[in-house]
Amino acid sequence: MRKAIALTMATVMALSLAACGGSGSSTTTAQSGGTSTAAETSTVANKDKPLIWFNRQPSNSTTGELDQAALSFNDNTYYVGFDANQGAELQGQMVKDYIEAHADTIDRNGDGVIGYVLAIGDIGHNDSIARTRGVRSALGTAVEGDNGIVSDPVGVNTDGTATAVQDGTIEVNGTTYTVRELASQEMKNSAGATWDAGTAGNAITTWAASLGDQIDIVVSNNDGMGMAMFNSWSRANSVPTFGYDANADAVAAIAEGYGGTISQHADVQAYLTLRLIRNALDGVDINTGIATEDDAGNVLSDDVYYYDEASRSYYALNVAVTADNYEDYLDSTVPYAPVSNQLDSATHAEKSVWLDIYNAADNFLSATYQPLLQKYDDLLNLKVDYIGGDGQNESNITNRLGNPSQYDAFAINMVKTDNATSYTALLSQ
Ligand code: BGC
């Protein structure tokens, strides 16, 4: 349904157009960036080049407060992400719906308590915090703290006495079940990498050894960790496991008992990440090919994204992927059809972009987001250098931004949301 049928046709057309019409000389000015013409010799200062933050919104990792200085670094600075709260609510609702639909079988040991364990990605990442809150709210286990719903991990909570959560209740067909967060933990490895799938795979083995058939449901802040837990334990024990991201392996696993996941519309986000750069470099209205149709027919409808002026942020909207609809989501790396038309290289000359992925081992970013970026960079005539970080040290990435003058634009995925100045300082030099 969502497939990019137009892709091949558009590519063929653009190539033949370029062959007969394009002079080709325009690409030689690519280094100068901006809207410069061939006659111009001056180069754009690095601090004035387009800068897109994505996936990790510049913000204080303790309070969540947005880093407005980073978000408005220059006139062509934006953030691209997705609506974390809408997605978190969907994830919580998806788990609750599953419990209600499987009330006869869900309580494995028949003790009247529906127990779940939760894998937390990064206690300082706003998406991770939102998902923990969303699941706790939907299941009635949330507790209000000074800064809204508490999102701290509980460790192990076999008897329900942890203070970061409370026991909830769900009533199905006249029976009231207690719902308990039996265990939760931030999945950070010893080297410091967060959202760590290997850590989650080990955690479920430890939890299962002590909690056994008290565990009725496994929930994770993402599919990378969710699939590690599914493969280590829940598949073999037929325990429904829920993640987030709609990575292809997780969607395929729904056929084998994975409970469900949430698509954060990475196909729309990856497009926006590069499209905003394209528009800024073309010197056209920033919403070209986004809110308004471009010359190739690309346009997004407002049911898949929105723009928030105050935070200079474009947010994609999320969709629940469950046994009911997963067949439409099996390939997570297909460009979104309405924005998959090739731009003409005669009028949109090649530009060069520096882009980093904070952790080359992050399942979502490496298996879903980057493959999409690599398809869109061709469609948008952008030559992108992809830098993969180690997920722990910002310097591992910033060290590889040694010569920003060589690029026309930057797309940045930070290790820690607090660290925007590590990048902007380099661009301001
Ligand atoms: C994704 C996670 C990913 C994280 C990295 C989140 O939006 O859902 O899977 O690990 O971003 O920053």
C-alpha cells in the first residue's frame, strides 16, 4: 500500500531530463553552499549553513527543557523527530488493548496479578521518558512526582512496594486484575551506551530466573531491546513483548508472537531531515515538498507530521503496528510514496552534507533510519557523508567534523541531548 511505485519511473525521467537539459556545470559550485550562483566566489560561513538536529532533540536531559539556543542556531536550523507523547500514549494503549483482548490467557500463573517488566532506553532521553510514562499511565501503574509522572526505573518490585510506581487495576469481563511493574531498568552497558540491546537480553534472563511465570508481559522503550528480550526469552515462553520503532525484524516477529510495536514514521522523518537541507540550500520556501507540492510532485499531508514554530521542530506522527496491520509494515526502509519522486539535478544541483548517527550499533538508526536516508539522499541529489559514533563519547563524532568548510550543510544526532554546543562551537569557529 505505502510502496514507492512512482520511484523507478521518476528516476528514469530525471536521468533522461538531466542528460538532455542539464548543463552539469552547476554541480561545480556545490562547495560554496547557500543559493550562490556560479559567478559567486565567496563561501558561506559554517555558522550560517543549514543545521538539522534529528532523533535527539537539544534539551536538558534532567529537566527536559528545550535548548532554544541550539534549536535556533541560525535561520536554517530545525529539529526533526516525532511526537513522543502521542506515540507513548499509543504504545500504552496497545498493551492495554492486548491485555483486554487476551484476558483468558494473559495471567500465566493465575494469581490475579498481571505482571510486566519494562526495558528503559535512556533515563535522560525525552522519547524514552515519554514511553515509560505512556505505558505506566495506560496500565494504571503511574505515580505523579514533582515533574509529572515518575519515569525512574524500579529495579525489582516483586511485592509491589516500589515507590516509583504503584499497582494498577484493569477490569475485563467483570474480573478485576492487579497490574504490577515487576521490574524495570535502564539498559546501559558498562561502557556507557544506552538503549543497549545486549543489556536487555541479559536483564530478561536474570528477571525470568527470579520472577518466572509472574511475568505475563514484556514491554520495551524500543524494538532493539524488545527483540533482544524476545529472542532471549519471551518467544520460547510465549510471552507477548511490545516495542517501538517498527524495525523490520520486530514487525516480522509479530507473526511469531511479538505483541506489537509503534511506527514513528521514520520514512517521513528521514525525508524531512534531508528535505529541509535541500530547501535551505535551494533558497526556496522551507516547506517546499513538505506542506506544498514541489516541482516533482512531492508533498506531505498533515496526517503524517506537523511543525511547531516555538520549538522549530517538525514532528512525525506515530502509528500502532499489531497483528491486525503488520503486513503493511514489513519493509521499514521504503521511502514514503508521496515524497519519493526524484528531483531534477539540473535545478537541484548536488550538495554535500555531513551527517552523523550517534551510535552505529543502534538498531533503529542503523536498520531503519539510515537506509531510508540513503534512499532519500539520491532522490534529493545530496551527497551525504555518514559518520557512525560509538554511542558513548561525543568526541568520537566531533573529532570527525574536522573540516566543516568542506560541507554545505549538517545533520546531527547527538550522543546526549545536552551536548549541542559541542557541535555548534565547531561550526562557529
Ligand atoms: C528510538 C530508539 C533509538 C533512539 C536513539 C529513539 O527515538 O526509538 O530506538 O535507540 O531513538 O536516540
